[in-house]
Amino acid sequence: MSLINTQIKPFKATAYANGKFIDVSDESLKGKWSVLMFYPADFTFVCPTELEDLAEQQPEFAKLGVDVYGVSTDTHFAHKAWHDTSDAIKKVNYPLIGDPTGTLSRNFEVMIEEEGLALRGTFVINPEGFIKVMEVHDNGIGRDASELLRKVKAAKYVAEHPGQVCPAKWTEGAATLTPSLDLVGKI
């Protein structure tokens, strides 16, 4: 069963952000667009490249009013240690949520039980707490933050323009479609 259009489950966690430990919960995500980006573990190989890429794009997400969170099954203490020792992770100023119990990873169905790690899962959540975009794939494949940004813009556009849909490769300002009987067989 897909998690698309389901409401996120309640959670409470601790994150490391901007030199502090902060509390994050499902309530923290309500009222604004959010991205949760799950990754397997701190002090690894592909993960820092993804988090650094997301950090470089984070100002663009912020302009859209979108909060970004990284999530792994590490603790918030490990996140701080990684931040303090990795040049790539020093660029990260969005919260890194610790999920040592795997609650969040299980809630979002990305937990690899036999490893105690999360798959690479990306979730875009609307202000009402519903999942609008999800992407989950093998841990050997890194993600591209610019493509995630495009998907967030499309999700926000569709939410703000009922009856409109965004076709493949849609970018901000490009034409959208209005599904109707008149379009059937014409595209």
C-alpha cells in the first residue's frame, strides 16, 4: 500500500541543528510544507554527498517556505559528531533527526529491519500533514536535491491550483494541464 495521501503518524524525536539539540514532532511539521529525507547512516559514503547537495539547495527550499529535515537511525549525538568532523556536513544547517528506535523509519516504511538502517526515502509533506511525494530506492543510489526541489514546486503548484496537473519535466512557469474529456487521446 502506498503512503501517498496518507497522514503522517505521530512521532517525537530529537534533532541536531545549528549547534543545538531540538525537539521535533509531527506537530512541528504541521502548518507548512516539509521534506523528510531518510538516509542509512552518519559517517558513510553516499550520505554526505546527498546531505551536502541538499544543504546547497536549502535556501531555495526556504524561499518556498519548506522546512527540510534529514533523518537516520543514528542518535542526535552522532549527528553532532558528524557535523563537527565532516566538511560536507558542516554545510548542513537544517535539522538532522535522530531515530535510534527506528520509529520514524518504520512509520515511513523505509526501515531495513535486519540492518537497523533506513533506505533512502524522500517524503514531501503538505501543511495538513499528508504525504504528497515519496521516493524510496536502494541505498547505493544518491539523490539529486534539484530534482526534489522541482517536485516540491510541482506539489505546491497542484495544491494551490485545483484542477491543474503538472506534466513530465514540468518546471516553474511552464504550462500545466487541465484534465478533461477534451484531452483524452490528444497528448
